[in-house]
Amino acid sequence: MSAERIIIGIDPGTSIMGYGIVNVGDRRIQMISHGVIHLAKYPDHAIKLKMIFDKVIGLIDQYHPDELAIEAPFYGKNVQSMLKLGRAQGVAIAAALSRSIPYCEYAPRRIKQAITGNGNASKEQVAAMIKTLLKLQQLPEHLDATDGLAAALCHAFQQKGDQSGPSYSSWKGFLNENPGRRRR
């Protein structure tokens, strides 16, 4: 894996789709771009899906990301909304795959946990932490854009974790492997 890579994060939606693009280096993560696609103005769901596909293709062609991270649909009470959201996610994934961009999907709780340390964090808490992590002067206008950035950062953190050495499932496991680190 190269020292630098570009990750595009997508927060799928059928009214507003958020995205964020970051450059991940050895010792830094830098925001490249973020924004939203306003889809509520299109009354036909098929047109919304086409707009998602076209916009994701446009972002890929403009920024040449190495990977795509996308928020997975979450369980909701409204089955029709879930189906529409799943289609939106699938179209964004298809756009990435059409350009041979690998993708990873993350549950909303996992993204929130990676960014804030709390899987139940609010959108506002995630946005505030994104502002801090990326050293932004101001928050993006739409929280959907910070959710896209959060997906990209979650993926970056996940990948860095894979390269950082051994991992432990408990303190006991850590102490067993590092007996000199035990305090008495």
C-alpha cells in the first residue's frame, strides 16, 4: 500500500447525499473536498438514483480516489425508506465499482464510535469532532457532508489500525503479551 491515498466517504440519502474526500498520509489526514447532492427536488426515484450515480462518477473522475467508504443502511421502521436508501447506497457502490474503486461499508454506530468514541453520538457531536480532527475553520453547511467525511475518516482509522502492529481484545491479553508493562 502506498504512503498516500485518497478516500471518498459517502453518506447515502435520497433527499440529500453527503460526501467527503480526504488525503491520508503517513502522519496526517487532510480534507480535500466535501459537499452534498440535493435530491429532494427530483420527484422520480429513478432520476435520483441516476443523479447519485452521475455525481459519484464525477467525483471519482475529478479526485481519483483509491477507495470508497460508505455508510451502511440502518434498520428503520419504514420499509419503503429502507429500500430507497439501500438503492441509493447500491448505486454509489456501483459507480465506484464501474471505475474499479474498492469499497468498504460501515455501520453508522461504527463510524460514530471511530470518530467520537461513542457509537450513540449525535450528528452534531460527529461534526464537532470532524472539525477538530481535520482542523477545519468552520463546519460544512450540511451535517450530511460531515457524515461523508466521517465515513472516510473511519475507513482511514480502520486501515491505520491494521498496520499498527498487534491488537488485543482485552487488557488481560495486552498484559499477558507485555508482562513488563504491569504496574503493581
